[in-house]
Amino acid sequence: MTDDTLLNIDGLTLDFRTNRGRVKALRDISFPVRKGRILGIVGESGSGKSTVLWSILGLLAGNAEVMAGRIDFEGRDLLKLTPEALRAIRGEQISVVFQDPMTSQIPVLPYARQMSDILYRRTMSDNEKRKAAVEMLRRVGIPDSDSRVDAYPHEFSGGMRQRAGIAMSMLTGPNLLLADEPTTALDVTMEAQMIGLMRGLREDFETTIVVVSHNLGLIAEMCDDVVVMYAGEVVETGEVHDIFHNARHPYTRALLECDPARIADVSRKLPVIPGDIPDLTRPLPGCIFATRCQRVMPECSSLAPPLVPRGTGVARCHLLDGPLADPAWPPPPEVPTVARDAGEPVPPQVRRTAEPLLDVSDLNVRFRTMGPVRARIRGVSDPFVDAVLDVSLDVKPGETVALVGESGSGKTTLGRTILNLQQAAGGVVRFEGKDILGMKESRFKPLRRDMAMMFQDPVGSLSPRKSVRALITEPLVIHGAEGRNLDTEAERLADMVRLPRGFLARYPHELSGGQARRVGVARALALNPRLIVADEPTAGLDVSVQGEILNLMADLQAEHGLSYLIITHNLPVVRHIADRIAIMYLGRIVEEGPAAEVFAAPAHPYTRALVDGVPQPDPDRRRPPAAAIEGEVPSLLRRPTGCDFVSRCPLAREECRMAKPAHRNIAPDHRHACLFPLRKTPELTETA
Amino acid sequence: MLNYLLKRLGLAALVVMAVLLLLFSMLHMIPGNPAILALGTRATPEAIAAYSERMHLDEPVLTQFIFFLGNAVQGDLGNDVFSNRPVTAVIGERIGFTLALICTGMGWAVLLGVPLGCLAAVRPGTWIDRITGVFSVGMIAVPSFLVSIWALLLFSLHLRWLPAIGAGEPGDLSDQLSHLILPAFAIGLGWVGYLARMVRASMLEVMGEPYIRSARAFGLKPRRIVLGYALRVAILPTITLIGMGFGGLISSAVFAEIIFSRPGVGKMIFDAVSDRNFPIVQGGVLVATGFYILVVLFSDLLIAWLDPRVRASL
């Protein structure tokens, strides 16, 4: 342990006792955390990265058992401390920022109370504690903090809550700050703000930070050192630059290559790491990654790989040292090591001249904010908000259109309205030329065969009491599959989505995230639809799996000529699969155009903020701290006058506050709603 | 807030009306002429007719109901058929006994059940959790009138620790309290089990919430986390249960008052139903309904006071 080490984890081995047997969740975890630096632990779900975090705090689940190892912090082994001694350290010397600020702050106590509770060990008067809380809230960027300190968590927006969460963790001036997926629950523009805030706090308070994340962009942007974990083991450590530019472990390499934000060439095929995380109740004696490794050798599954040091870290692989070493490994960064999914890149199928399959024009959806009686009493003449405002959009046969926006942009409401699950206030929605808006359910039902929905939460949208066989044939049963053999149909659909037939007998809780998603795709496909509306098709999936689902969707499109309307907030993914992108803000489409063009040269400042908001998985391309646009998406109740984006736009001028900019075309298929677009307009043609 | 209160009170008035209408029609559907009952079987037809007219018994049921409502609004619930005293006075001298019984019964159930549930939730799987679990089910399963009879037999007849019947000498507080113990024990026992189970279940749920883990991660004391954080949230559904529980306790009190011969409203209603003493039945039910509605309203307001999210939605 050298002088600059604040925390040292050595040989940490931990089991979870479950009814399937002992899950060997962590095996021989060792790495130091250097003083004053930001260390990132990166890994996919099941890698044990959060378990390491909770081991440091001594807050493991009741069925966890530490088998071996030590965690040294300021000369003491945290694993040997009494609960009392450990509690004295928690919140004072080691503090935490949590993943989801919506659930990690108690809803019934105001911030003033929650924060002074954290200071209970200090000999300060109540007034001094309150002052300290106000001061810290002000530091993390909460306006009017001396009055907002009395607010309850539900009175804050998502971004403000996470700021308050950071303020709570920094209140005692801890030496070590642990952050567990600190931006996963936030929108892109909020994420950029949080990264800037935490980096700033590190400078001011000289706090050492350990951040756990699956987001490579966040790790590259924030961290100095990186630990890569896979299936309960540390496979590689090193300084951020070494990890991202000179990764030595095949898993690190594969993980980086799978990140859609890093893939420069736009083709519909994304790389994937085949296979699943191994069963940790009986881990293999050799390398844990052997079952999925693209460079696997026969010895890998029996011989433990050597720990190979290098300047700033270690890697655990046979390719690097010993009799099996390959001097040509690792290949230069531009050489791919992960095979792209089998099959040729899919040629675009869009018939641009064809009649649109789905044609939405001037669609409006309004939500009532108060009852008619109360509105009259309060003198509110228009007790509605516009959730979807004058939206026009079309989807051609065989085309993929992505609807992108932050939470509250109305993208999901729009999707629901198209599927006749939500009433519209005005406009026209045509499907194959037929006006379907406000159609009675009895008349609309036959159309549901042609328009399917893929739901956001793959497990939550499947009935837990039905088998996969029953689930994927359910649409057939609902729409009367006379004379069809349901078993044959189930097998046909399982084959289509490449789900092994053995899975048909399983229940949703026995599926992994990717498998549950395949079931969702199979359900959507059951009736041979022409259009699939997919709500966040890759949310919650690991990087290595998300490629599988997107490749599957692309293949199905090529085979069956499907059209997709993809609703998402994930821009890097959209770039690979969408032909066209429509950006929504406060219920209005602010820019729409061909995917590549929108990315390369956005016209609307909001589009640019979204594109720039995605942290790049490359430490050399870090943004300056001030790059993030300020503020949050305003409430629909407080829609700005003039341009909707005016309250956050860095380029806003006086004219922007006057009237809503109309949609203008830059190119025949590229339009935007900005008075002062970032791209010069060749000819100003107003569209209706 | 004021809006909400007015709305709730308006709803309460509607509920009272509906209950009374139901009761009114039921009383008139069961056989037995109240005039004959009041005057005796040997009363002359003229006397019966005169009585019926005075009590509006010859009017249609709906008219009778409207008369009753109109009077009730003015605080006149009619007169006892037998003693001819105002119903309000009869209820007034008995309601104290019932209120004391119900509140003591629920009071000790809360004081024992809530901590038991907490303890069981904080140490799940230990002996205290198991014992609480077994006893809760046992206490819920035994009807309160059986508990009353057993308690009466054991503590009054066999052990002679506590008095068996009546409510104690007026003015003698300790005597009255000693008469209160057994019936309150009997009607509260099941609620100890209910509350312990309810609090345990919601505490277990809350203790698994991320914000409890946050409090632990900030190093707060375990006692503060359980009482100041977890219980603060877990108690909210329990308050609703307690509020509704008062309704159940009113009917438990009927049995307890009959068995222990306590001169409360429950026994009064029971006697009045057997005697076809309509005004007393109506008045008694009106008071019971009103009491129940007020308790439920109070529990909802208490929740709003404790939970800022509910407060914001009022």
C-alpha cells in the first residue's frame, strides 16, 4: 500500500447464499483507490460492480458472506470493524451518491431535516446545520437554496433531486465519495450537468471518488483510473487513457467495440459478444470469460490466466504472458476483434416514393389539468396542457423512424395516440391511407394486427404466470387464430427471434433481459404486422446484448419489410438503426431529417445539445465543463412563450421570445423549427 | 385543503343519509307495529291511531324519513317510545361508556400491536418474529365475543381479580376503570394481531426501500432509521386501517356491552331493536355512523399531515 492509496481492496471474495446454492459473486477482487482521483468501476449487469461498492460500506444484503480478503481504509480493515465503528465512518469519511434520486430520498421529510440528520454527529446548533445545508445546496446549483431547503423531494425535478443527493453526500466533506450509477436515471442533458458538477466538487473538496457505471462514456469523461469487471472478477485495471486506447483484455476490447457511440461507420449491423454471463454458482476453473471470448484457446477453460502488470494497472489473460502469449495481441484499435453478427449488412429497403404507411399530420393531444368546475372558479379559460403539439410525421414502408426526446417530451404519448390508446384533440392519423384517429375499438381491432407495440419494460409487460409459449401466441389467441396450430406457431416465432425452443416452457422470471426482449419482439411479430412501434427497445440492456436485439430487428425488417417507429432517448443507438430521426421537445417536433444528416449537421440548437450531450467513450474527447446546456425541460404547465426551447437555448435572441417558429425545410426531407438555425437554409420555404 | 374538507364533509352527509334510509326501510319491513308495542296489546284502536298520528306512523315511509331528517338536523332525534325521554338525552348518558370502551380497546391494541410489528420487522425470522406471527393469527381468529366470555369466566368468576358486570359506580373513577379493563381487553385483542401483522408487513416493505439504504449509508443510528424514517412511512397504511377499525370496534362493542352488561350505546341499540323502539335505533345508528365517518376523516387528515405527497394532492 503506497502513500497515495486511500482505499485498498485486496483479495475480496464474497458469496451470496441463495436457494440455487452459493453464488460466488466476487472472486479475488483487488485494486487500489488513489487519493484525490476518480476511479471508475465498469462492467455489465451481474459483474459484481455494485457489490464491491456496498462491501466498502458494509451494507451488503443479509445473504452475503465475505469469504476472504480485506478492504484497508486509513490504516484499518473495514471488513473487521464493529458495526458501530463502521457506522462512524459512513456518512462522515465515506459517503454515497445513489443511482435513482426518485427512490433514494425519503419522501416524507424535507431536505432540511434529511440533511441535518446526516450532521447528527457534529456539535452544531440546529441553525448552523441548516446553514450548512443551505450552503451545500447552493454549491451544487440549487437556486434559492435558503427557501428550497424546506422542500420535500417530490417538489424537485429529477435533475434537482440528484443535485440535492450530491449535496447530501458532500455535506460532511467525506474523504471518499462512492457514486452508484449516478446518472443512469437522468436525461442526457442532466447527465452532462452531473458529470461537470462532480468533477468540480472533486477540485474544490479534494475528495476521492469511486464511480460505478455501465456507461463507458461517463467513465471516459469522468475518471482518471478504471477497473473493468466481468462476472465477479477484475479482468483489467489501468489509467483511463490506457483502458480506452490500449485495452489488453479481450473483454475490455469487446466492450469498447460494442458501444454504439464508438462505432463510426453507420451500418445496421452492430457487434455483439455472443453468449451469456456464466452461472456463478459453479464458475469455471480457468478464465471466467472463456465461454464468450473471441480469442479462446483450449487451455483457457482449465488454466487460470496470469495477472500481467503494466505501467498503470494489470490485466488477467493468457494472451499477454506465459506459454500461450500472443505477441500480436492486442491488435491496433482500428482492427475489430468482435465479429459482427452473421449476414451481410442490410441494404436499405425504403421506397421513398411509396405512399407512407403511417401518416400523421397536425396531431394534437391535450391533457386536462383541472376539473371544469375548479377551472371556472379559478377563472382558467383553458384548463389543458399540450402534450403533443401540431406533430406531423410519416413512416414509409420498410422505413425506420426514430422519435427522440428527453422525459416529458411527449414521445410516448404520441406513440400511444397513434395506436389509439390515447385520445387526440385534433389532427389526422392515416394508416395505409385510412383515417384511424378516434376510431372505435371494435373497428380498430382488426388494424391492431398490422400495428404492433413493443413495450419498454420487457419483463414487466409479460404476465408472470404465463409460459413463454403462451405469451408469444397470446396475440394469435386474442385475434382469433382459427385452425392454426399454436404449438407450431410458437416454434415458428421462437425461431424467428432466435430464441431456443427449450425456452418456450419457461416463465418470464427465468429469462435474462435480452431473452425477455426477444419474447417481446416475438409477441409484436405474431400477427405479421406492417408497423412496429417500439418504446425504448434497448433500455436496461447491457451493451453486449443491445446489439443482438438491434441486429434482430434489422434482420426482421429486411426479411419482412417491416416499418419501425422507435421511441427512445438513446441517440447513439438510434444513429445505427434509424433512416430518419425526429427530435421532440415539449410535445413539438423541433427537427426532423435523415439520421446521418441530423447527427452530422444539426440545425436546431436543441438537437445539437442532445448530440453533444452524449459523453464520448474516449478520454481524449472530453468536453469542457461548461459545454452542457443549462436548466431542465420545463413543465408543460409553464411552456415558454415563443420558441419552446428559449428558456435553455444558448443562442436565444429577443425574436425567439415573440412567436413559435414555424417549421422550415432546409432540404426536401429535412425540416426544423428554429428562427436562427445552426445550418444555413438554402431557400426559405415555409411548410404548412 | 378547505375545499377537500368541505368535499369530505358533504360526502359524509350523503353517507349518513344513505345509511339512515337503508335502516329506515329495514325497520319498516320487519314485522311488528311500534304503536302496539308502545301502548301494549290491550290499547284501543283510537289510542293506537292517535299515537300513530303523533309519531307520523300513518304517513308513507319516505315522508316519515323526511320528518326524521328535518328534526335530526335541528338536534331532535325523537323520543324514546317507552320512557318518552328525548333520544339525544338517552344516547348522551350512554355514549361516554361506549367511547371509553372503543378508545381504550383500540388504544391498547395500538400501543402493543405497533411496537410488536416493528420489532418483528426489524428482526425477521427470529423468535420474536415467529411468536408475533403465531399469536397475531390466533388473536385475529378468535371472535371478540368468545374472548369476552372467556375473560369473564377466567378473570372475574375464577380468579375474581376484576368485576364482571356493569360500568362501575358513577363518580368513582378507579371503579369505572376496573370495569373497563376486561371488555377493552376483549375487543382490542384481535386488533393487536391485525396491527402487528400490518405494521410488520409494511415495515418490511419500507425497510427494503432505497431511501432506508441511503439513511444507513449516511451512518444514521439504527433506532433513528427505524423510528424516524421507516416507521414514519410504514405507519401511513396502518392509520387507514385503524380508522376503519373503529367501525369494526363499534360492532364488537355491542357484544362486549351485552356480555358485560355495560350501559353503552351498543347494548342500547340491541335492546331497542328487540323492543321495536325505532327512535332509539335510529338515533343510535346515526351516532355510530357519524362517529365512524369522523374517525375515518380524521385518519385521512392525519395521513395528509404526515405525508407531504398526499397533502400536495388535496
